[in-house]
Amino acid sequence: MSIWAVVVAAGRGERAALGKNKVLHTIGGVTVLGRCLRALHKSALLDGVVLVLAAQDADAYQSLCAKEGRSSLVKRIVHGGLTRQESVLHGLRALPEDAEIVAIHDAARPFVTADILRRSIELARATGSGVACTDVVDTIKQMEADGRVTTLDRSRLRAAQTPQTFRTAEILQAYARAEAEGWKATDDADLYERRFGRITLFTAPDSPGNVKLTTKEDFMRLEGNPFRIGSGFDTHRLVEDRPLVLCGVTVPSALGLDGHSDADVAVHALMDAILGALGEGDIGRHFPDSDAEYRGISSMLLLARVMRLAAERGFQVVNADVTIVAQKPKLAPYIERMRLNLAEALGVPPDCANVKATTTERMGYEGRGEGISAQACVLLTKGRG
Ligand code: CTP
Ligand code: MG
């Protein structure tokens, strides 16, 4: 006597519109299907899995196994059908004879927990069926044919999930009857209920998390934290015969900053902060000073390139804060222009770009007027849409 699962993964994922079967899409480095199989394996409740796959996904499944490891729980793989119902039937027919209980599970629900699976198995053993459900949080309106709208009693509604677990012999009978009578259903419980006139539903503490990934938005919500933080630091030597450019503003000064580009130390720190937030190294890697293209170039132009890189990765700036450490000249008269320059370059409102200047009370290299340093930090967010 053994407990098996039929995992259906043979859909097209049309509503998710990811350009491939959604269960082969990767979230945080692991595919939805891979996560689902891991969750089932971790539960240690199953003797085997029949995996139902579309023929065209066979290669993708092999490369998934190569990258993520082959699940030893998957004992059989069968081809899916045109509908979920057909795919489940193919899976059920591939079960071994001693599979007393079968948990039918959508690969598109990778967050199933051991507790949910255990409850569904226990109920199937005791009553014939155990169907995972969740309470309904929205008020549901039913549109009648004559245009009237009925509001359903939310406290009596349940949204069916998977696993839907059954005594194997009984669910096979239900599927056979469905085939004979032409019943169509979007879940297994419907067919079982029609055949046997009873069904056992349950909700568990984990039920709200056992979501089915259906739309693009479902996937976007899972794409990790949308915020990235970065910090930057730079320092340049003060020399004669060079302009002093800070945040794109030329500040009147006897000495200017030495460097390959215009040596705008504040913008360099800011670019490093953005690249840091993107996990993209530093400006030395992107704009090497061995490259003649960058000789004397305005750092504001380089900042625009860094912003393009951020945009290509789908990120935008939330806010940035820059501190310039200089003993002299006095920067206060120029700070507001610097701030507006940065706000424009970063595409943020003026209050989301901040520039401040400080001295070091004549201590250290900045205090002795040998150089100017700058620090920056920035918060990026992944733009939606
Ligand atoms: N499924 C299947 N065979 C089908 C259709 C669906 O095995 N012919 C599987 C899906 O892979 C999924 C589960 O059934 O794990 C639930 O279906 P659904 O969420 O509708 O997934 P898709 O059919 O892939 O998505 P869509 O309806 O948006 O195309
Ligand atoms: Mg579907």
C-alpha cells in the first residue's frame, strides 16, 4: 500500500504569457516545477510521483534536472493532454497498482507544505477525499443571465486548491465515468463529487500561501525584494590648472581635481553607489581610465550611461544622498544647483536628490586641502510594468 502523487505540469501557461510553460520559469534560481518537486520530496510523505509533462517540454525538463538535480521521487513521466482533465487522467493511468492513495497536484502550486499534504492524505484515507481549499477573501458576485447580480455568502465559499487527494480506486472510477458521460471539470473534486455525491474539503493554516501561479503579476510579486541599496566612495587629489567640477557644477577655485575624466568626485561616488546597487562592480570596470574615450569627459555623461544600464535592468532611483568632504572652497552657494543637476540626471524630484558638504575640521588629507572625497548612497527600485 503506497501513497503517490500525480503532478500535472503539461499546461501552456497562456495567462502568464512568459513565452514558455510557466512551470519552467525560474524564480530565485529554481524553476516552479523544481520547487514543487522539492516541496513534495521534503514532506517525506510520498512513495513516488507520476509527472505529467507536455511532449514539447521534454528537453526543458532534462536541462532542469541537469541544473537543479533530478528528483528521485519522480518514478514515471507521461505525456499530458489538451486539458488539465486529460493530463490528470494520463497520470492516474500510469500509477502503480499498489498506489492506494493519490494526491493530484498542480505543478503551478510550488508553495505546497507538508502540513497541507499530510492533512489531505489523512482525510483521503478516512473519507475517500481530502481537497485543499482556502477561505475566500473577496466578496463574490454572481452575474445572472437576466442581468441581475447576486452576492454570494462569503462565509460559505471556499476556493479549491491542490493537492486534491483521493483513494486511487475511487478517483479512477470518477474519471472513467467522466470519460463515459463527457463530464468536463476544472478540478478533480468536481468529478469525484459528481460520481460519489460527497467530498471532503479542508482549509489549513498554510492554505493562503499555497497559491497557484497563474498571471504575470503572480510571478512579478515573487521576483524578490524590489529594492536595492548601494554606497559609493571616491577621492581625487587637488592640483593646479584644473577646473573644480562637483555634481556637474564648475565651482570657482584656485585648485581643481586631478583625474582622467573631469574628476567629478561626487558624481563618481554616486555612480559607484548605483553600480553597487545593481551588483555591477564599479566605475573602474565600466569606464577604465586606460580608455582614451573617457579622457576629460563630463562625468554627468557617464552618469547618464549608468542610468541607462539601471533602466535596462528595470531599475529606477528612489533617492540618492551625496556628501562632499572638502576643506575649501566653500560649497554652500552651489549646493542647490548641484542638487537640481543630480535630480534631473537621476530622474527624481528635487527632494529625492540630496547634496551636502562638510569639512574635516582641518584633519586628514581633505582637511589639509590635498584632495576632496565624496560619499554617496542610493536606493533603487524595480519599476513595474
Ligand atoms: N495542466 C496540464 N495539462 C493541461 C493544462 C494544464 O497538466 N492541458 C496543468 C498546468 O501545467 C498546471 C495545472 O494544470 O500545473 C493548472 O493549470 P493552469 O493553472 O490553468 O495552467 P496552464 O493551463 O498552464 O495555464 P493557462 O490556463 O493560463 O494556459
Ligand atoms: Mg489552464
